[in-house]
Amino acid sequence: MKRPILGLAAVALAASLALTGCGGDDQSTTGGDETTEAPAGQNITLWLAGGDTPDALRDYLKTEYNARTGGTLTIEEQSWGDLTTKLTAVLPDANNTPDVVEIGNTQAPSFTNFGAFADISDMYQELGGSKLLQSFVDVGAVDGKNYALPYYFGSRYVFYRKDIYAAAGVTVPQTLDEFNATVAQITATNPNGIEDFSGFFIGGQDWRNGISWIFANGGELAVYEDGQWTSTLSDPNTIKGLTQLQQIQLNASKAPSTAKDESPWLYINDSDVATDDNTTTSLAAATIMAPGWAHWSIGDLVDEARVWNPDVFGVFALPGNDGKPAPVFAGGSDIAISATSKNQEGARELMRIIFSAEYQELLGANGLGPANSDYVSSLGDDEFAQALIESASNSKLTPAAPGWAAVENSGQLEEFFSKLSTGGDITALAAEYDAILTPLLNSQ
């Protein structure tokens, strides 16, 4: 039986799910040994989050679904910013729910614990089984049953300016300590003489990249002990990582304390912009961290498109101090079937298409890490694929706490990291925010 955990807008969602019989009515044919043949012409809706899935892949899904079932697949794109709010409103409503939804890997635990998704444990082996990215499988599971499975991954790695590194007399760092020193040296040297230039641009509120320093020092954001989740910002290893991060924020980054992890590539590109009185440049950083697909937005501006110049730009996995890449936050999504969908068999057929060899290889060919490890080679062997695979080899997810979505929605992590970036007392802030985050992690 699913745990009745409550998180974002939790009471309303849980009550609605209970009223509609979510996960337990006769419309759901998932789970157990019962199977139902997909009715011909069953029309379904897929919600995709953001624009990461290219049009070519969307067209493939529509065409293949129609060929297999005779039905129509409608794809609706939802913005990441209000995805959880929209899902909270529509998932309990059988008349308006999308049939299949993409959801962020950090959002999955809350919805799976609510009972918002259909049990697809009986499809687990068919869709890839142990070949699927385990950390993403884990956040979509409750009590040993599978409700959401990985859609794609996109680990973060480093993008840098080769020309600026050379001018500053530095090379690609081999350890995290070297990285910290290198970006500080570039900032101090500022070989191009640009005002407010960052050796490493990391926004004050950018916890998604910042937590790499916590993980690299053996720290955690939270742990599960004695039946509850506890925030561990005050753990000595976490404090060590936060101390290193704060030194970078103060000595190597000129990013505003209010900046998040949105569009960091804007600060590494050369892009002259004509103004009324002069010409300014957007180049403001020698180094950034971003998900792998950011490389499509980095390069020289040619006919209003970015063209990667290997003589100017390069990539590498953020190094750790143990001979492995530093543990970075693995971006990406899970995919799930709404428990209240009236089209369970059509939705299950779409899942088969998404986890097919053809579609998994299409994901890789478009720079999105395939959920199934058998198809990672489809990413190619260029520098982007190598950096993505290397960084993913030691990547981590945020805690699989049922209240994690509530943590993200609260904005408390952004507030905590922003205060660090301006030189706040790390120990005092850690204790303050541990007290705030622990109840959110266990929201019910």
C-alpha cells in the first residue's frame, strides 16, 4: 500500500485522489497478471516538460503510435515553472488528466507517494529492467513497486574558454582543488580586462550546481534514519563542501546573489550587441557548468545560430579529488502513466514505444542520455558525449524524500545558497535551514 505522504499543495491533491479512487479503480489495468488489449483507435495525450524533446522525436512518437494502434497521440508541452502546480490540479481528474506525463526526477517521489501514477511494475522488465538508470528508477518507486521510469538523463559538466585559460596561463584542472584554484586565478588575472569578469560563473541561488561541492566532500543534503528524513546541511562533510563553494562564490564568481542556474551560456559566448552609443559584449565568464544539451547554445554567432568553435571552447567533467569525476546533480526526467487515465492500454503502448531501441537511440542522437544503458553509445564519441558519459558515471540525485518537491517549491534552498554567496556564516545558516527543511522533507 502506498504511503499517504503529503507535499506540494498536498492536502488538496491527496483528497482529490482519494475521491477519484486513484490507483485503485476498475479503469486501471496495470499491475498483477491482468492484461488488456489496446483498443483500436484509442486517442491519448502526452505532456512533455519544456523543449528538451526535439520536434523530430515528437513526430516519431505520433507516427509510431498511430501505426501501432490506429489512434492519435497528442503532445502538449508544459513549462517546467508551473508543471507541479498543473499536475496537482489535473492528475486526479479522469476527464482532464493527460494519459502519460514527463516529470522531473526530483519531483517524482512526491507524486509517486501520492498515488498519482499507475503501477507499471509488470512492465519493468519489458521496458528495460536492470538496464535502466537505477537512480531514476529508485525515485519513481514506492514499496518495491514501479510507478515512474527514467525518460532521459543529462548530467552536468564544465564548459570553458580555451583562449582565456591560455591567456591566464592555466590548464584544465585534474582535481577539484585545482579547479577551485584555477577559476580563482582566472578571476584575479582577468586577462581580457572585462569588468565583473568571472573565472567561474555560478549564480548565488544556483544550488543545482553548488551541491556538487557537498557531494564531492562526502556530504549529503538529507539522510533517512529511524523512519524520517533529516536535513544534513550541518554535517561536517557538508560544511566542508559549502566552505569551498563559498570561497568560489566570493573569489571566482561575479554572478549576482539572486542568479539561478538559468542560461549560464549567455556569459561564456562572444556576442557583440549594438547599442545606441557603443558596442558591448556578453562575454563575462571563462567557465560555466550546465547540462550537456547546453552545447547547442554555445559558440560563435553565425547567421543567428550558435556554431561550436573547438579552438575557442572546450568541455570537461568536473574533477573530484579521488581520481573520479566529482558527483554532479544528474538532470533529466522520469515518465509515468496517470493513475486516473481512462486510456491505460494506449498509455502502456506509448511506454513501449518510448523504451524501444529505436526511440532510445533517437534520444542519444539528439544529445539526451538514453534511459537504457544498452543505447548510451548512440550519444556518439565526440567531446560532448565523452564528457556527458564521464560525468554521469558518478552523478547523484537529490534525496528521494516524499517531500522533496515541497522543498524545491519553497525556495528555501535558493535562499540558503544566496546567503552563502554573500559571505554569510555557514555554520549558523546550516543550522537555521536544517530546522526549516527537515519538516518539509517529511511533509504529510
